[in-house]
Amino acid sequence: MKVFLDPIKCSGYGACADICPSLFVIDEFGFAQLLNGGVVAAGDEDSARNAAAGCAENAIGIEG
């Protein structure tokens, strides 16, 4: 499973990093950045899906 982040849509609410900190981090400007190239580690699939579902701007997409 892989996650994609549209940085143009990201408004920096930070819910993704709260929900799935192994995959998202908030940068020095307050916007989300992907860790691990967006590859979701085994066991973090539900958290990744919840982060995508919780994104107010629909900036997160999931493949696989």
C-alpha cells in the first residue's frame, strides 16, 4: 500500500500526523510531509486509511 499527498491541497491541519505519525510529519512551515516515500508499513494500513479519510482537504490518496 502506498499513500500520496497533494501538497497544494494541504492546509496544514495536522490530523494526518496525529492519526498516523509513522507516515506523516508536519514540516517547519506547518504542512504535512510523507515519510518512507509514502510506503505504508505493515500494521499501519488502518491508520493510513483513517488519515486519508480524516483529511479535511482530501489531499491524501491511497493506492493498493
